[in-house]
Amino acid sequence: MQKDGQRYALLHKAILSLKNEEECDAFFQDLCTVAELRAMAQRLEVAQLLDQGLIYNDILQRTGASSATISRVNRALQYGADGYKAVLPRLKK
């Protein structure tokens, strides 16, 4: 049985092997439930809006995210592993 670190490495390699948006879409549709995809997309949208300086109430109204989700994403932006900070500037291009 693989340990979590090995599983994560396999997942990372699989994601990095995707060549275009169509492959990415197909892979994530196979990998995740609709609810999981929606949750991840919502968290990324929340991160973008927090990065733009919007306040919690505005983000809640625009995304429908719970205050707990917004708070979690904000903590990740402030104290996390900098994954959002790596991706957000690239999405602006």
C-alpha cells in the first residue's frame, strides 16, 4: 500500500503531465465528484477575490461561499504553503 506522500507525488505527476485544458478537464471529471470540483473552483474564486481586496460579505454574495470557506482560504493565503500565491499572478496574465 502506498503512503500518502507517494500518492501525492503520483497525483502531482499526473497533473503536471496534462498537456491542455481539455485533458485537464477530462482528468478532473474522472478524478473528482461534481461537488469536489465545484468546491475547488469556489475556493480558487474566493482566493482571487481576497487577493483583489474584497471583504468577506462581498465575497459571500458573489460566490455563495460560506464564511468558514472564505476564512479557510484567507488563512491559506496568509499562512499557507504559498500555493495560491504562486498561481494567482499567473491567472492574471
